[in-house]
Amino acid sequence: MSGAAALLSVDDLTKSYGGVHAVRGVSFKLAAGEILALIGPNGAGKSTCFDMLNGQRKPDRGRVQLLGQDITGQPPRRVWRLGVGRTFQITATFPTMTVRENVQVALVSYASQIFNLWRSTPDFQRDEADRLLALVGVEGYAERPCGELAYGDLKRLELAIALANQPKLLLMDEPTAGMAPRDRIELMRLTARIAREQSIGVLFTEHDMDVVFEHADRILVLNRGTLIAEGSPEDVRRDPQVRAIYLGEGLVYDARHQEGAGT
Amino acid sequence: MSFYVVQFLSGLASAAALFLVASGLSIIFGVTRIVNFAHGAFYMLGAYVAFSLTERLSGTLGFWGGIIAAAVIVALIGVLVEMLLLRRIYRSPELFQLLATFGLTLMVEDLAVLIWGPDDLLGRRAPGLRGAFDFFGQAIPTYDVLLMVLGPVVLGALWLLFHRTRWGVLVRAATQDRDMVAALGVNQKWLFTSVFALGVFLAALGGALQIPRDAVNHTMDLRIIVDVFVVVVIGGLGSITGAFVAAVLVSELNAFGILIFPKISIILVFLVMAVVLIVRPWGLFGKPEAAARQTPGLAVQPWRPLSSQARLAFVGVLILAAALPLLGSNYALIVGAEIAIFVIFAVSLHFLMSVGGMASFGHAAYFGLGAYGVAFLAKLAGLPMIACLLLGPLLGLFGAIVFGWFAVQLSGVYFAMLTLAFAQIVWSIAFQWVDVTGGDNGILGVWPAALVATPARFYWLALAITALSVVVLRVLVFSPFGYALRATRDSGLRSEAIGINSKRIQWTAFVIAGTFAALAGALFAYLKGSVFPDNAGIALSVDSLVMVLLGGVETVSGAVVGAIVYKALSIWLVSYTELSKLVMGAVIVLLVVMFPKGIVGTFDSLIESGRLSFLKRGSSRATQTEGAE
């Protein structure tokens, strides 16, 4: 799974705040088309780790490579140009624009047209915008103000925005947080389908173990800033250290969902 | 050598008043998150009231009793202001709070003139402190020594108050998280009121203490508030220590700046402020500000391009406006041209403020630079009008490039205060650099070319340029650049995550808005035939904000309507009443409290809510598209 042609390669990533080691020596690889979950209890360093991958924060030490190119500490907008899309734990969209315009802005940026003073944006790559909206299933709301969308649809819209630059890698910070259970499953199935079809690598953090065990190809477990386990859902589920941390949380999954996991 | 020491000590003495006012502003901001523009007005009131008390009632209270009583009286006025006005706008956008407190400042200015008259008042010296120390042949007033000591004493007293009393602990807690303090059962209303009273007390004390040093007059409010804004930007808003350090720094820079650049001493303060902002954008002792509250103008309805009817309507209005010379007198045409010019000015600010989310409090800087640009080219270089109109605004463009770069590093109130300070720098240069700008006498004799010398022709010229500017700015709103700009306003996080360089986009918008403002200024110079420092003054900056606000921040048509109504109203007011500031201030306060959406916005809400339903059918599509008409 972590073959020679790794899409994302993270090496010895380290960050501390004051004397607190938020992330210490984290290394992993991610292949194209692979769905990798990063889990861990609150305060384990997931968000810090995530923010260092797309340039939101600068690591103290370590290296992040995308297709062999060093992107460590590059600002988010450069990382995006290199093909990394991102969704946020709390959705970040443009509330005063229509749903379609939200995607069009991303398309404008992808086409390096943001300093264009003349063209009409509402007509800019309209078909492509609609195609992306249809892909995530919100095409019916294209003309609606984005501020009026239900939260689940906002998450979908955010995914469409993140896909506008034809990314090689998607970083999704708690993609299903705050959603109803059925919406969670649907959104993750959608994400998984798109990732497989377009061979996009996905790295996501998640608290909902149902989501993690059903959709991740591989799981990284972070505790107190260090990776304590890594492997397939089965391996991770059996890991005694992980059990110790997650006792009474995700492991209930074992008994309840074993048979239904394949659907 | 001793001369420099004396200069240094004199700077320290000046720092006292600045520190008192700045610390009051900081304390109020820390808890209520309001930048109280009226703080300069309270400072001025402190001086006036102290003057009256020490002159008229010196027998009963004595000099020092009068000073303290003045500060207490003004603090009580502050309590009234807090309860009647501020409590209504604590949750409003920062811009509205700045505007409402500025409106208050205007009202206080006219009231002060009504009560105390327009002339400078010379207060009496402090008893027992009339003399001066001899310092190696240089005299240091004894009173200055008192002020030098007073600054650190007040700093210490405030520290004790905030660290050793229950009330102080609550205030510090509220500074960090006021909702949490409220949840713990503290009566927030009275906490806010008492904090405001303390802040006003400090400002009024600072004013009262100035009367033995300086004449009291009705312009001291704006003079101090600009210095105070510079102090809190350098020291960090919310930090009392920062206010002290920065007050000393700014006072010393002023004291020595006069020796180094006698003509344009303000430059030195500006340079220091620029360096501080580059190294520490939140000031020496400040903390990074939490995300700014949403800017006004977040329309619920997304903006849409104009429908063909709306376009026809625009052309129709334009044709009607162009017909004015057939009906109106020359006076009407001159007023018409002035209104047209202010439409450009308002629309340019609207672009920056509503589309870009950057509420500038110093937009007049670029208007003034454009006007001076034309004046220099016409008078000094002797260029023809067409060349001046094209090249003059370049001075505004250049100013916007320099100032804008610094300004976009900040947001929210910091942005507002910084732009105000920049505008004041432009004003000061125009005022102080007499050799080049003529100072207060301005530059006269900037006359238009013979071709457009009649009122009708000049009016047509102004109208044509205005129409063109409005169209260009509207095209920009819907261009990819305009969308990227709105994206940075809506969500900085998301903008950066889709590859948009927010700062560069905002900087470009700042330069575009500044250039259009400069174009308005250039036309204005030809309309008036002269250029004065007030073309870059605070009053004009606020005028532009009120125009946009009056019409409604959400729409371009709002800026146009606002400019027309406001300019017509103010021209009428100035010719019919002596108390134009009082009326205008009241209008601003009422507007912010009662009609924050402005004329066009209120009108739309009425249509939406069905109260004007008879208009609904005809204009339902217009409401959809009205967004940015």
C-alpha cells in the first residue's frame, strides 16, 4: 500500500507549542486512490498534523512531500495549486454567493484568472461548475444562496469546491462532524466513490468510528502526538494499545457492525 | 545637550494626557469591543467643564477640586451615553459603532460651541505650580514635572485596580470572555457601564489637566483622537502598558520630530508606526485579534447582474440627469456637479467596504491626493486640464499603493484606525508643508479648460465621468477579480484554501478604490477652483462612510442614492442652519441605531416583508437583481 510511487509522503513531522509536544516524529505514506483515516482521542495532535500538511501551520521539523516534491511549510494557496483540496471541520464557504458561484470562484482561481477585471464570473465555466455540483448531488440548489443550505448540503458543496482544481489529494478534517447519521454514510460513500473513480488519495480525520471502519482502507492512530498503530481496519481493531485508548468507544463497532460492513 | 534633555522632558509631560485618553479607550475596547471615537469629545468636554469650574467655582472647589469634579461630571455624561446609545449597538458591526460615536463627536462639538463659544479659552495656572525649574539654563515648567509623574502614577493605580480589586478581576475576565462572565452570573450591563465610566473619567481627566498648558477650543477632540489611534495601534489595543509605552514613544517622536523635520514632523511617527506594524501587526503589547465580526453588507440575496429593465432604468435616469442644464439654474448645476463627484467618491468606498469588506475610515486621503495631484500639475507644471485629469489621480493611486500595503495587513477596527491615521498624515502634510501645498491657504486658481468652463458643460463632464465610473466599478464587482475579492471577505480561510492570495487581492482593491476616489478629488479641484487640506480631512472621510451607510451598504445603488441624498442634505443644512454638525451628528446616530440598512436596504426589506406589497409584483425581479444595481 505504501508503494514506491507514494502520492503523499510524510517524514518525521514534529511540532510543539511551548513545552508541549503536539506532534512528534509522525511519518506515513499515502498512495493515489487510497483512503486513509487519521484517528485518535481529543488532543492527540490530529488537527495540528492536518494543518501542517496543507501549510496552515509550519512544522518545527520533518518533511511533507507530494509526488516527490517538497511542500513543507508552503502556504495553503501554493499547496492547493499543487493539487491538494481541503475541507474543514466547520464548513468554510462563501455565504453571500450562490451555490454555483462558490464553485465558480474556485474554478476562476484554478484557471489563474483572479486578477481578470473584465469577464463576467456568473458565466465562467458554468458547465464545469454544474458538473461538479451534480457530482456531489447539490445541482438542484445551484441558484440558491449558499447561506440557505442545510449543513449536510454545505458539506457536499465544500467537497465540490475542493474538487474544482482536479486534486490529487483530498484533506478532509472531520468530514462528517455535525451531520445526521444517514448523511454521514452518504457523504463518505460519495467521497469514496469519487476517490476511486478519479484515483484521488484521501486523508481524513474522524471521531465517528462507524465511518472510519467502514470507509478507510488504512488507519493511522495518533495518541499524544505519536503514531501508536497503523494498518488495516482489522489490524487496528485488534491492536491492544488502541483498545486501551478507545475502550468503550469505537470498539462497540466490532459486535454490531461486523456483518453489515460490506454493504 | 541640556536643550535635548528639556525637549525630552517636555515630551514626557505631553505623554500624560495622551496616555490617559489612550488607556481609557483601551479599557473600554477591552471589555465592550467598541472603539469609542467620542473619546476625543470626552477629553474636550473634560477641558471645557474644568475651565468653567476653575473659573467660576474656584472658591468652592479650588483648582484641583474643579479638575476632579470636571472628570466626574463628564464620566456621568458618559454613563448616560452608554445607557442610551451604546447599549443599543454592542452587537452591531464595528463600523456602525465607530460611526455612531463619531456622530456623537460631531454633536458635542456644536454643543461646545453653543455653550462656550467658538473662541480659544485660556485656563488659569495651577496654584503653587506656576513657576519653572531651572535646568542648566533651560526652564522646565513645574506643572510639566507634575504631569511627568502623573503618567506612571496612573499606570500603577490602574494596575492595582485591575489586579487587587474584585471589580478589576471581573473586568479582566470580561476582557477575555464576556459571555462566560455573564454566564457566571455577573451583571454585564453594569460592568460595561462602570468600565465605560472609568474610561471616560480618564479621558476627561486628561482634558482637564491640559487647561494650564493649552488653550481650550472645539477642535481639540479630533486632534487628540488621531494621536490616540496612533498610540493604540502602536501599543496594541486593549493593553494599558502598551498605551503608556506608545504614548511616551509618540510624544517623544513629536518632540524630536520638530527638530529633525520641522516642516513635516508627522512623518517620523508614521515611519515608526509602519515599522511596528510590519514587525508586530497587533501592536507592541497587543494580542492578535479574534476574527472580526462580519462586515456590514453581507447581503442575504447574492448579487446578480442587472436585468435588461434595470439597465434601461439606469440609462433613463442618466438621460434625465443630463437634461438638468435645460431646467436648472447655474447654482443647481454646480450643486449637481458636486453631487456627481461625490457619487464617484461614495461608489469607490462602497467597492472597498461592501465588496471587499474593508471599512476605511480615511478614504478622503485619496480624494485629497487626487485634488492636490491636479493642483500641482496645473499650477506648478502648467499642464492642460485633460492631462491633469488623467495624471492627477496618479498621486492618489501612488498613495493607495503605499498606505494600502500596510492597511491590508490588518482587518476590522485596526484597519479602520490605520486608514484614519494615514488620512490624517496626508492632511497634516498638506497643512504643514506650506512651501509646497500652501498650507491652510491651499492652492488657488485651478480652473477648468475653456471647453468645459461653463457650469452646464462642467456638469456634463462630471456626469459622464461619474456614469463611467459607476459602470466600471459594477463590471468589476462581477468580474473574476470582484468575486475573488468577495471571497476574501466572506471567508479568508476558504479563499486561501482555493489558491487566492487574499492580501494581494485586497491590496489591489484598495488601490482601485483609492484611484477612483482620487479621480473624484481631481474633478472636485476643478469644480472649486482650489484645493485645501480639508479635502483629505476626517470630516470628508466620514462623509463618504455616511453616504454609503445612508443609501445602504448592500447595494451599489445604495451608494449612489446615499451620495445624492446626503450631499443635497448637507449643502442645504449648511446654508440654512448654524448647527449643521449637531444635525448631521444626530442623523448619523439615528441612522445607525434605527436604519442600519440604509434607504435602499430599508426599502427592500419593506417590499420583502409585504408592507409595500403593491410594489412587489412589478419589482420582484428587481429585488432579486437589486443586489448591486
